[in-house]
Amino acid sequence: MKLIQRTEYLDQLIDVIGTPDIKVITGVRRSGKSKLLEAFMTHLQTTDPTANIVHVNFNLPEFEHLLTWRALYAFVTERYQPETANYVLIDEVQMCDGFEKAVNGLHAAERYDIYITGSSAFLLSSDLATLFTGRTFEIKVYPFSFSEFMHYHALTDPYKALDRYITEGGMSGSYLYQKPEARYDYIADVFNTLIVRDIRQKYRIRNLPLLDRVADYLMDNISNLTSARKIAETISGSEEPVNHKTVSAYIQYLCSAFAFYRIRRYDIRGKKYLTASDKYYLSDHAFRYAKLGTRNMDYGRMLENIVAIELLRRGYEVYAGVLYQKEIDFVAIRRSEKLYIQVSENISDPKTFDRELAPLLLIRDAYPKLLLARTYHGETDHEGVRVVDLADWLRWPPNRNEEDR
């Protein structure tokens, strides 16, 4: 299998070497967490040949005897070496029964630099503070970005590459399959495993058909304003009413497992969050193709999904903006930086261009305003709004400020 160096994530791990935190690599299934841990181990071996590295990969049968926390704890402590740096790398840690006891014990000894990955449903961002008694540092891993997709496939034309990325997505394991049907079978299997095995096992869900229906609804309504009550009303049958509280819980499970990301609404003028409804985006847009096919396909909404995940990948807090009852696709905030973004598939029609531009022109502050669309040409400016081709924006390095473009 072809591998590429995911420098942004690897640099995050390198930056926290030697800190007392428990480093936790999270993300949706098959997003590359294990490969990232392996790349980090290679970095340690190269830069510190004297380091003692204890690597446990629970995907491999040779570590099956460590599936209890006491066995794992004993295995690591028996391999401790004084007078050198001791690193503990554990992959798929949730497979060890009571893993948090072993990790907390190792951390309390203050002898080890600890790095772990785990199944998304068992190692949730919201659970880290309660699972581990020590401070945690989370590295959030996403499926391949557009720039990584181009790198992997050695593509040089970003406009043609985006055509492929829209349909093929960022689940790199699917790239090994030549036929589209086989690729989508792989992607659908990843999603189904996440739901059937991870979420069901974590939350002991009995009504899997309802969970599937909620997931399908969210996929079919990417970027639309959505509420648990609305979903419950839509999918309820005459003989099978659906409780909106159950739907709300299922949505939370899907988001906790990184299948979807919830984007809250933000009133730009009133500077307050709106709670009536939210938007949801898939962690990888190809899940929708794999599960639902091309029914009701809206490429504009798929592009919006790609932009939402790319903003999260670049470290922004992301909100859906509202100003004078007009919707602004994204308000992206990162420290002192703020961006207002509209996304459109095609703005060649003057009416469409004016409609997409109008909400941005209403904003009176000095923060950058972007209209991202498939323009197939260089950046232009319209009354202070930057009009940027979406492919050009997507391949911009994710660790750079937008103002530096």
C-alpha cells in the first residue's frame, strides 16, 4: 500500500514529545491513526536511537495475551529501562479490558511518554477527561484532505483533481480498489462497522434500524438546518412513532464517533449562538455516495461538506452564520483570526453570483470575506469580497493563515 507523510499530524506529535500529557490520537475509523503512530515511531527511532520504545498493536495476534489491563501494565513496566527515554505506543487501546487503568497507572509512574489510538466510539473527545486522570493532548485525525489526495495520486491539475475528489473522497483505504463499485463497498463497510460494531457495542443499542434511518437522514440533508424533532417527525411511521429524545441521542452517538460533525448557528449581529437547529456534515463526503448513491445529489452541498471538514482540519472553530435572516455558510474562528465564507458550485450566472455575494456584503466588520466556487481561474475581488476558486483554496497549506495568501 502506498503511503504519504502526513506532516501536519506528525508535527503535532513531535511538538509534544516529552510533555507529561497522555497523547491521544482520535478520528473516524480508517482515517490513518495507526499509520500515523507507526510514522511517529519511525521518527523516534531515527532521532533518538537510544530510546526505549514499547509498541503494542492490538490489531496483531501476538499481543492477544495483553487483553486485560493488568497484563498490559505488567508488559510495559517489565520493559522499562532507566537512564533513557521510555516511550509507550498503544494502538487500538480499547481492545484491552480496563485499558484506562493501565494507562493511568503508567502515567502516574512518571516514567513514560504515552501515545495511544483507539476506536472512535470508545475514545471520545468528551470522555478523555473522565477516562484518564492525567492531562490529555488530543490529535484529531481526519480522512485525506484534497491536497493529500493530489499528493497520493501524483495529480498536478487541481481542477480535474477536484472532480475526482468529490466522488472518491478521503478514505485512503478505498484507493487500492480499481472499480468504483469496489471502492464504495469498502467505504460503506467502514461506515457500517462504525455503526453496527462500535456504536452498538459502546451504547448497547437495540434499535439498529432506527439508528440507520437517522444516519441516512443526516446524509441526505447535509448542510440543511436539522433538529432531532424534525427528524423524528419525518421518519416516524403510523405504527411506529419515534421519540425525538431517542433521535437526539443517536445523533450525539454518530457525532461522538466522528461520523458526522455538528455545526452550530451563530447570529453575527447579535453575537450569540442559536439553538433551534444545527447543520451536520459527514467526516468524509464519500460516505454519502457509498450509502445512498447519487439520489437527490446536490453537488453544491457536497462542496460545502468538503469545505466544512477542511476548516476543521485547519484548526478553526466553525459555525453557520446568520445575519439579518440571511444565511452565511461558515464563520470560521481561529484565535484572533475570523473568516466569513460562502460556498457555491457555480457562480457564472450573474443572479447566482449576486445571491451568494449578498450576505457577505452585509457584514460590516473588517474580517476577510470569501466566496469559494468552481471558477477555474485566479482570485478576483468584488467590493472587498475575495472570490477564490475552490480547488485553489483547498490545496492551500492548512497551517497557514488565510491573510497570508
